[in-house]
Amino acid sequence: MKADPPHILCVNPWVHDFAAFDFWARPLGLFTIAAILRQNRVRVSFLDCMNRFHPRKTNPVKVYWDGRGPFDKTQIPLPRALEADLGHVSKKFTRYGALKEWIEQDLLAMDRPDLILVTSLMTYWATGVAETIALLKKIFPDVPVVLGGIYATLCETHARKYSGADQVITGPAEPVLADLVETYTGFTLNEMPDPADLDTTPFAALDLQDAIAYAPILTSRGCPFSCEYCASSFLEPRLRRRSPENVFQELCHWHNNFQVKNFAFYDDALLINPERYAFPLLERIIDEKMDIFFHTPNALHIKEISAKAADLMFKAGFKTIRLGLETADFSSHRHDIKVKRNEFFTAVDHLRTSGFAKDQLGAYLLCGLPGQNLDEVDASVNLVKGLGLTPVLAYYTPIPHTPMWADAVKNARFDITAHPALTNNSLFPCVRSQQDLDRISQLKKIVK
């Protein structure tokens, strides 16, 4: 066993995209790993390439009331590997996040780490991961770099070949973390969470940030559904839950100690089995009269929105409700329809009756699916608007290891297997005709 705890650098890489905005998007998994390391006396540093509050920033930081805001951005050339397919695209390819010279200066001022852990989120942000790792290797050429996260898991072969990492791990990092640290540093992690009990996992180390504009909260891992377009069941094969009391204590921790007011639920199944999980949590928040706001960017399951659920969410301080509607064609057998027409109408009625205003309620509608008839999207937009809700177009991203992937590959207008960036939803890879692309542009305007 190494006598002295190691210095481990945790890195949130740049995003390369045609458009990006901080819609409550933080690397929660990386912060959780950092918390486990700190619990074991490891010295942890955090490099956030997406830092909206970078200390070298001179312009005022734009922060909306709910904690969201725009990233800094720098236009960059399209990667050579994408020029053949995307050279005609008029959209500007951009590095989102802190300026490159700022990040390089941060690294140069840092003590040499013993190990670098890099996370990855969207699969189509692969080039941002590669650029980040290249800079890490430039500054610390002899320090091992391990890549994990969503891109690493879903595009393992590509990540091993092109990311530049010394090792790529797939799936949740907690089960392999102790072995990684011991292999690369010789240090033994003695305090590890029990995978069967999420309450044993320490609160994510959000305080490593320069500012906490909002706190992401995950009350469960996994999802009971297996939607054709979604990789959740591949990334987290089983549903695991934290106790309501453990989640409540985390909310108190960030609110009382760090004055955090906005919380974003990252759950895929927040309202599943509510009598045992969500309701006790919400009732505790109400009883304690906590003055905090909640947002649901990952969407709520509509069938679970009873009158009681709507009432508790309103009283607890939910401000942004997103419903996972997907389509208002309730007769469709093409997708995994999880809600019937009357269930949707009833849920909306419960939300409105409980006190939610129109501008707080939105419904996600899938757009750009393989072979999708846009008449269905148009009708769905009209129905949602007619109910006084905001239609939110969710543009389809083809994702490996999902049931729809093979259909997406067959219907795509270029070879989406060649590079993860070609699956970017802003490119509408499975929309084949210019007529449909033009129609989607019109739908965007209607929604706005």
C-alpha cells in the first residue's frame, strides 16, 4: 500500500457541437467518483473545460433565474474525418466551454497528478474528448489517462482507437475504481460504496466547481422501461433507488451549506412507485418549508402523474415540468407507447388543477426518427399547444446498443457508423429529404 494518498485529476472535457447550452447539464457521475476518492483521503483536483464561471473570464456571466446559461464558445474547423459528409453543412462547428488558453494555463499551474480520470457524455461529442485528452497528454505526457462515461461505454471501439486515452472503461466506474487507483498509483481505497445500497454513496462533490449554479440530483439509477431509441437500460440494466431520507439530506446539504436554490432531477424514473419514494421525499420538503426550486429535464412518466403527485410537486417547488409524451399519435404501434390519450389528458388536468402555469409545462415530442411521417409531429405539436402546454421537439440521436440503432443505420443519409459525430441530432441524420428538413425548420418556428 502506498503511504501517501495520490493526487487524482478529474476532467470534464470540452463539447464540440453545432449548438450547445447549459440546460442543467453537469457531469454527475464524475463528481460522484470524486466524492468517493475524497472519502478515501485522495487529493482530488477538478478541471472543468465547460466552466461558465472560469476565474479568468472578464465578461459578466449570464445566469438565468433557474441556474441555466450559455457557454463560452470558439468556432473551430470541422474535423477532417467529417469533411466528406458534412463539408456542405452551413452550421458552424464550435468548441463550447472555457477558452483553450485558460485551460492550458490551469494545467500548467497545477501540481502533477498521479492519475487523470476523464468523463464523456454525448456520443457525438467524441472530438471534444479527444482534444481534451490531447492537451492533457501535452502537459502531463507521463501521467496515465483513463476515459469513462457514456461515449466510452456506447462507442467503446471508437474511444479505444481515437480518444487518446491510455485505458477506456465501460459502464459505471464505481465497481472498477479501486482496482484502477491501485493499479496506477499503488494506493488502496478502503471505503467503497455498496452497489446494492445507493445510500452508501457519498454526495457528489459539486463543491469542486468555482460556482454551483444548480445541483443535479439523482434519486435512482436505471429505468423500468426499454424505449427503442434510448440507451438507459444498456447503461444501467437494473433500477436501484435511494431512500427518500438520503435524498432529502442531500438537498439540505447543498441548500443550507452552499445556498443552492435550483435542483435538476436526472432520474429516468422519478415518479415510479411514488408511495414509497417520491411522495415521502416531497412531503418532507413541504413539511420543512424549504424554499427551493425543482426542474425535470429528463421528463416525467405521464401515467404516474396522479392528482396527489401533481399537488405534491407544486407545493414542493417544482418549476419546470417536462412530460415524456414522445408522440400524440396514441394509436401508433411503431414506438414503445407508455401512455394512452386519456391518461395524458388526465395528467395535464391534474397539473393545471394543482396550480402549474402554462409556461411551466412542456411535453417532449420525438422528431427526426427513421422513416417518421412529419404529419404525426405536426399533429402532436398542435394537440400539445391546444392544451396550453409548450411542445418541446426532441430531435432524434441514433445511439448504438439501442433497439432502433439498426433501423437508424439503414435509414441514415450518411454512414453514421463511421464516426459518432455523424449521429448529432442537429444534423437530423435520419431525415433523408430536403422537403422534410425544410418542414422541420417550419416546425421549429411554430414551437417557438
